[in-house]
Amino acid sequence: MRNVAVSKDLVLVGGGHSHLAVLKAFAMRPLGGARVTLISKDSATPYSGMLPGYVAGHYSFDDAHIDLQPLCQFAGARLFLDRVTGIDLENRRILCAQRPPVAFDFLSINTGSTPAADHVPGAREFALPVKPVGRFIERWEEIVARIDRKSKEPFRVVTVGGGAGGVELMLSIQQRIRAKIPGGRSEFHLVTASETILPTHNSGAQRRLAKILTAHGIRVHLSSPVTAVERDHVVCPNESISADVVLWVTNASAPTWIRESGLATDKNGFLEVNDCLQSTSHPFVFGAGDVASAVNHPRPKSGVFAVRQGMPLAENLSRALFEQPLKPFTPQNDFLSLISTGRKYAVASRGGWSLEGEWVWRMKDWIDRRWMRQYQVAPTEIKMRCGGCAAKVGSNVLARVLTRLKPMTTSGVMIGLDAPDDAAVITPPPGKVCIQTIDFFRSFIDDPYLFGKVAANHCLGDIFAMGAEPHSALALALIPHGLLGKTEEELFQLMTGGLEVLSAHNTALIGGHTGEAAELGFGLTVNGFADPNRLLRKGGMKLGDRLILVKPIGTGVLFAADMQRRAKGAWISGAIQNMLLSNRGASACFLKYNASACTDVTGFGLLGHVGEMAKASRAHVEIMLADIPVLVGALELMDAGIFSSLQPENERQKTIIANVEQASRLGRYPILFDPQTAGGLLGSVPESEASNCLTELKSNGYKDAAIIGTVRELPNDGAFVSIV
């Protein structure tokens, strides 16, 4: 958590190779007073040098990807997972697909490129571009999974593009498919408009790779520009090539939003930068890698140049932030090219010479793994209290934020935000009772917008656990101190997330309090209305009822590990998506299927909340440990000895377990005590209704919902829970 007032915002768009070096440089030399934010579509970024090896099956996903979550934590940077759609240069804001705009003082772009396809009819629709790499990998794995080993028909792959990327990918894909389909029932075609493969390499490398392609049975179509792509074939001037899969690895194209934003670009739409990697039109914007075009030093679109630009970019971003003169950078003219050939064999070339062999592949593997180790951040042994359970912010700041937010209104609010009074006044509808709950968190994620959404969703959980509908809310927001503009932007991001959740549940914000603090914090007092005859309570479970848990557990251990940089970004992303899943639908489902009792699983952990229900109902609950849904990564982290700081306190609840000695030897036992944030509802449903209730829950988006226990008669010894 930062203790220095934020004076400037640096936003990095894209998790490309250059920005990895920037993040590492800032971790080694923190920028006092400057806040760094990385916006990336994915939580893991692929290393281009190892992508062919991953496709061929030589590397695992983790081998070939850098997890941005721990790297950003190491650098003290925020990670926002979203897709950039544009830049408001006048107001210095990044426009995103699924979140409010992100303000910046300085901006750096390193998003990479995509193969040019718009000029070929059908290419966008039917071909699979190799970039963006994350999307390519996802779709490629789907294709491989669909390949039928027993099919009598050949599997036909066409790769369009005869450069190093196309050749290397073709050979890697052939290696993977032939391992999947034995007996040679596959066809491979490499199509290029050039007169030779590898037109930017020396003739020796061209001959070596041409010979290897022939030896591997890959047919090369030279001087064959693709004129159209259909669902099952590729059209060239003199032939039509049948295809089950068409891979697109042609010349690079730039994201359209760069030119549309008003930034200076070259004729192909790439960001135009000077020798300092600074935009030639907007000095507060920088760029590197494939997405940028250096005016004085044009170079091919290759990952090696992006890697070399990383440290000069970090240096100039730091200098720009602190108003120091920038330093020009001159890239190298040539580089060592190492092209793998599917098997553990590679071709090396530089200048006029070339070599090949298994030893070349081993050298490439050593170089690639050494580079990856730079960014695979070592975990820490930080011992912190887990996040999740002054001075006022200036009235002008608050007024401006509320004007930008435009909170919704609803009936039943006599006095709310639109009035200057000291408190809000609400009127319950006739025949309804008012349900009120409060919750507050200090932030456990660096994204204030996402934090606002998660916290608001959590705060609504108690309302839904009672079978009520939320109506209105009061907010408490604590914002780290900083310059007024930075405080306002942080508050706007936080409140935007919270209000989006409230609005989605027709819940009006009717007041609240803001203050400055060392850490970001947010909470809500939520008012709800309910039919007094249909309240869901913790007590009331009946014999034979089935306990249904609607969401997986494990957020406590995942975010404890996240603090120590030991959680994968994909695990944290998965946990956040579950925390953003509303419990409203589950509440309605439990009411429909005559649930006798309900609660939401939060800070006391699953066992603690089961115990509350059992005690209130004077019943015994038999929990089926193996049937409890658990978030990906949680059990692995517990096996590694990582737990939430609240785990030991929650474990005191084990006294309610009848067979505690036997249960404690089971591998999943510790998950019972893991505290949850924005956890799911736990409902007690009649046995005759449980199956239908579970089916409807799954169809309504609670895909991990599961029956995890049965209500039994309380034994004479008074034990409330047993684990089976």
C-alpha cells in the first residue's frame, strides 16, 4: 500500500515485451509520487520466442507465459484487465471496453500488432490470426481438442505467410497434429505471396528451411497471394486449396484506435515515435514494440526489437515524469534469428551466415528460459492482515464526482442525495419490513473500479440471504491522500464500480461519507424490503433438507497468496469473476423451491456459517467435503502452506465437528475455514425440491452450485456438524 501522495499517473497500455522491462525497472527503482497502471486484456502475457515450442507441445502454458499479476505487484503497479478501445488525448483518458475511462499524465503503448487481413475477403471471418497471441492460443487449443483421431478424412492445415513466423508456426503445428493423428492422415500447406520463404533472411537460411519443410512433407506455394478465404478452402490466383484450418501469419497491422485517436502514425497506422520512443505529435505519449514505428530507425516487426527497447523506454518514461531531458536510443541493425522446426531442432541465422542442428535448439531453449526467469517474480514471505473485513474529502471534489456519476433514483426515498439534509429518509412499502445490513472493506485489489464492484456485491449479499430485495444504500468511501485531481479520479473509479452494481439491482445511493486514509476502503449500509412471511433466516432447517452452496469458495487463500505474489493471475481473475456474480438469482431460486433457511458464506468460512445455521435450527449437518466447489488454485495454495490471516481464528470453530480427528486428515479439510469475500448463498432446501433447485441454479449462471450436505437429527452429544 502506498504512503506517498500520488502526483502523476503513468498508464501502460499492453503487456508487451517492452513493458515487462519497464515494470521490472520500476520495481528496482520505484517512482516516488508516480502511480503506474498497466491495462492488459489478459492476466498472462505470452513470450513470442517460446510460442512455437508451446504450440508444438515442448512447453507448458506457464513455461511460455509471464504472469502479470505478481510482476505488477513487484513493481508497485496496478493491473486493470480490459481491452482499450481508444484515447481521449484532449482530456488524457484511456477509453476501455468494460470500465470507466482511466486518467493519465503520461501514456506508453506496447500492445503488439495483428496480421493484416482486411484486404482479403473472408480472412477476418474464416482465418485464425496468430495475433493477438492470447486469442490464438485459446482457439488453437479448441481446434486441437476437436480433432477426431478416428476420422478417415485427412486433417488439412493451411498457413498463410512465408516469413519466419509462418514457417516456424507451420512446423510447430505439424508436430502437434502428427502427435495427435498417427499414420500421416493430415495435410499441410504453406502459402506465401513472396517468391521465396523467409524473404528478410539470408539465402543460406532460406535453403535450410526449404529443405526442412520438404522433408516434413509440407507443401510450399510460392508467389501465391491469397485472394479470398472461404469456410473450407483458400483461393489463390491459380489454385484453390482445401482447408480445415487457415492460419493467418502475414504482415502486421496496427490497432485502428491509435490512428482514430489523433496520434501521428506512419502510412500503415503504427504509432510514429522519435529516437526517444516518444510520439511525434503528442510528447506525453510513448510507444515501443510492434505497435510503434521509429521515424529515423525503421525495423521489422520482431519481438527482439521490443525486448531491446524496454530499458530505454523505462529510462525515458522516468525522465518524462520528473521533467528531465530524454535520451535518444538507436536500435541494432541486425540480430540473431533462431527458428525452431517443430521437433527439438532449430536453424540459426545472422547477417550472411546460417547454422542448424539439435544444439541450436538447445541454445535457443537456454536463451528463452533465461529471459523468462527475469520476469518470473519470486514469492515473498509477507505477513499481512488480509484486506476485506480523517479527514473528509473536499466538498468540491465530492460534488464533481457525484455530478459525473449521476446516481439513479427510486420510489420510497423521501429525502436522498438531491437534498442537502443531514440524513436520508425512506418509506417502506405497505406490508413490507425493512431489512438493513452494513459491511466495509479495505481494498485487497489494486483496481478501484473492480474493488467498488466486488465490495458492493458483497454488501448486498446479506439482503439476498434474507430473501429480501435491496432498495437503497449509504456509502462509506476512504481514499488515499493525494493531489485533488488524483483523489477525485480514484473516488470516481471506486464509486462508478459500486454504483454499477447498485444500479443493476435497482438500488439507489441516498447518501454516505467520504474520507482520506492510508488505504482505499469502501462499504455500504444497504436497506432492503421483504415480505415478513417469506423471510429467509439461518434457523429453520428441517430434517432431510439438502444444503446447496451456489458459488465456489477459496477467495481468502487466493488473495493471501496474491499478497505474497504466489497466486497466478488467472486464479485471481477467476476469483474476481465469482465475486462479481450476484446472489439475487440464487435468493429467488431458494424462495421458489421453499428453502427453510439461508445465509451467505463470508468471513467466518463455510464451517462457521454452517455452524450458525445448525445451532439456530438445533440440527446436525452432514457435510460432504469432496462435493464442496472450490476456486481454481485454492487447494494447491493450501497444500503449499498458504492461508488467510483469518484462517487460524476460523479454525477455532472445529469444536462443533463430531469427527474432527478423522476429518482433519482429509486433504480438503482446511478449505472449511477459509474466509470468503462476496461468497455465495448457502440454502437448506427440502429433499424433494433439491434436484430441481440445483438444475435451475445452474441454468441461471451458478455453474458451480452443488449439494454439499444433508440435515440430520441433532445427536445426544450435541455435535452440530460431521464431515464425510
